[in-house]
Amino acid sequence: MLAAKLQGTTTCPKAKDVVNEMRVDRGLKMSYWQAWKARENAVEMVRGCPKNSYKLLPSYLVLIKEANPGTVTEYLVDDDGSFKYAFLALGPCLTEFSVMRKVIVVDCTFLTGKFKGALLSAICQDGNEQIYPLPFGIANGENDRSWEWFFCQLGSFIPDTADTVFISDRHASISRAIRKVYPSAKHGVCTYHLSKNLMTKFKCKRVTPLFKEAALAFTRSHFDRVFDHLRKIDEGVAKYLEEIDVRMWSRAYFEGCRYNIMTSNIVESWNSVLKGAKDYPIVPLFEHIRQTLTQASSTLRHLPSVGTSSDVLLPINND
């Protein structure tokens, strides 16, 4: 019964809801433990065993490359054969990157399944400011090595040029990886995250509007005028922002061209789309991403069609 309800949805009932449903609809008494086990079994019936999913991943990546020419995949395991990293950039999504703005927003969201891990994403925008997903990576954690590996795979189709721009939060691992793999590219920080840090660190509401105005200023004269005003209100905030480097967060002093992309909101929006699938086993998670892009391609003319599920979907049951 539960498995039938899970088909085609990312939601999953809680154990207490299963107990109430059985009591009200079926007149049966069920313990919380029984409901929890039933829920876990139903999830595994529909989405497969998390452990077995790692065994299916290499075959899945081969099939998805066959169904989508130009797709870039990579898979890495430890010396003992345990999973380490996986990378997927669908060919249809790469074909039109050459006409997109060369501003790539990168971010990480943590997975909540049995084996945890991190989903690394790179997103850009087209000329109409629509979200355009690029590659995705799954790693056993967010650290220097995982981000460096991710950017190395990104480098196979996005060259290291002076007009390439990366936007992210201030995670140190991202900064180090960009400096190492993309030394010619420009790197800017998300002004939204930075404004939140200001509120947490200094708790001065008066400087937040001034910081935002300075960050969005188009001319250096406008920036200097607003920043001088901010300095008079709170010298500590001004010094903190200067130590971060105004070239990292201000549009006027940024050395590249970041257009209107001052925050990492576009990748946060994408992460929210995948929120319900963050506890999926690895193959169903990648397949959910592919299906989401397929649905988007039916409504966005500029996004090429991605191979259908019948082309690439593997059986994910315990057999």
C-alpha cells in the first residue's frame, strides 16, 4: 500500500502518519516500530537499495551517455572499491553553454540518505535570466579534495579563461579549488550570504542597506560615496569588508563581468527543486535530476531535449 503511494512522488509519509492511517482507514493497531519498518521497506521497493545503487551507477552512467551524445561522466572509487565521487554533465545541457553568460554559480547541498554525502552543482543563466543547469557531482563530503575534483571535471568543457566568472559563498574549499584549477578565472562571493554574516557578526542593522547599495553600485564613485558613509557608521564593518576584498563582492570593483548575478540564489533555487530527492539512493537521484531537466526542456525552447527515461533508466529494485 505504501509503495503504491510512493510511485511518482518525492514525498514520503512519516511513521506516525502510517500508524494513524492504518488505525482510521483499516481499523488496525500498529506500533511505531512496525510503521517505520513498513515505510523503510516501501521506500526500498520503489527506489531500490542504497547500497546496491552504487553497484548500478557505472552501468547507469554508460547508458545515459549512449542516450545523450556529448554527455560527460566520471566515476571514482577508493582503493578498497568504496564510492568517492561521481560527476554528470548531460550533453544536451552543454550544447548551448557557449551562448550563455560566462558566470557560473557553484554551491553544495547535503544529502540526507543512508550514506549522506554532498551534491555539488554548477548553474548559469541565459540572456533572459532563466536558470540553465550544467553539471552535477556527488561526493562523500564537502572538502578541498571534492571541490578540486569537481572543478577538474568542469575543466573538460569549460576552459580557464579571463572572462570566466565563478560565484559562490565564502566556503574556503571552493576558493582554494578555483585558484588551483581556474587561475585565470574571476571569483566573486554571494552578497546575500555576506550580508547575513554581517548581521551575525556585528548585529548592526543600519549598515545592511548601505552594504547592499555599495555592492550593487555600477560606478566606483557611487560605491566610494556609499562606502564612506558606511565607514562613518561602523568602522569595524568597513574594515571587515575591506579584508574580504571589495573586488570580491562589489559590482563596481569586480575585475570581471558578473552582470546582475550578485548572489547564489539561482543555485539555491535549483537545490530547492531537488529537496524532496535528497534522501534518494545515488542512481535514482541522478535519474530524478535527468527527469527534472527533461520536464524543463518541454517548456523551455532553448534547453535541448534530454534522453527519455526509457532510454536510460535501469531497474533499481533489489534484483
